[in-house]
Amino acid sequence: MSNLRIVVADDHEVARKGIVALIQLNAGWEVCAEVTNGRAAVEKAKQLKPDLVILDLGMPVMNGLEATRLILQDDPQVKVLILTMADGDRVVRDAFAAGARGFVLKSDAGRDLVAAIQALRYGNTFFTSRVSEIVLSGFLAYAQSTKGASTLPNLGPREREVLQLLAEGESSKDVADLLGISSKTAETHRSNLMQKLDLHSVAELVLFAVRNGIIQVSRGIDSKPVPQMVQRQ
């Protein structure tokens, strides 16, 4: 079989380098790109046409779930493996609903990453024993009923991008620069988001993004102010 070409996306350098090192121990497996955010992963997947993309969930600019959706929208043949520290029911369901074929906790990566890549390479799915109960207890029925729909059905792809960037503390001008749109368009997206989600401040938007898995932040974010995330409002 031909070489397996892999894109690795993780904003934590130590974790990313560890993943790459594990991959490079396997003959015929090639890391064709390393990136630090979901948007870059989408761009590299479109440019390089890898066989498999490994995505962290909690990345800046664009999270792993949204990146999964866009990567598979462009090329449904690409296999996506989610590698994350989060293991909640919703996270697992959302990852598979977005189209990911595998889910490995970072704490299990040393033991399970190679097996997961092998499984996806041959067209199978992979989830560790720690998430199997979630899948067996109802995910398959959930995925069939939603047919892979987003957990934010009223928001389009661009709106979800803007939502994440605003929640990460970017100003409307920064959003415009990052997405290559006008400041007026960015402001329009911001206003539409606030109206659709019935939010009235950036702090509310941040909390909405955290609670819906759009961004991942340090423990305590739901119960404490978030000045470090909104200082660039």
C-alpha cells in the first residue's frame, strides 16, 4: 500500500511534536504538515490532499469540530481523527456527528494513537474503551437522527468562524483581517450573531461559546469573570 500522508493540527507544541514523533516511528507514514489552528488545518487539507488529518478540539482561530466539517465538506474521502483532553458525552457525539471517524484522548495517545490511525486507514472507526460506553449507549441513534447536523443549526459556517474569533477576544477589525472580509461585514456578522443567539454582551458570547464546545478554556471560566478573553473588545 502507498504511503500514508497525515496532517497534524494541535496548538500545543509539546503535544504536537509528540504526535509527530509517534507517527514517524511507523514506516510509510508521512507527516506532510504540522499546523497550530483549525483554519490552517482546513487550508493544508485542501492544498495537500492528505489521507488523514489529526485534529485537536480546542484550537484557536477555528476549533477542531468546525475544521472537521469544512475538511470533509471539501473532500469526504479524508479521514479525521480527533485527539483531545475532553471526554464529555457531548464532545464525543459532536465529534462523530461532524464526521470524525476516530476519537482518542490525549492521555491515551501513547497507547492508542497508532491503533487508531491503522483503523482509520483501513476504513474503520476507532474510539477508546473510555468512550465506547458513550457510543454504545445512544450515539448511533443520535447521529442517525441528526444526520451529522451541527449543534448550532441556525448558524452558517462563516458565522461559526466569527463566533469563535469573537469569543477568543478578537475585535471586529481583527475578525475582518483574519477572514479577509470588510470591517462592515464583520460587524454585520457580529450583530446577527447577537440577535440569533439572544446575547447582549461579549461576556455572554464567550460563555455561550464555552458551554457549546466552540472554545475550550481553563477550569472555572463558567463561574468567574473572563477579562483575559475580552480585553481586546
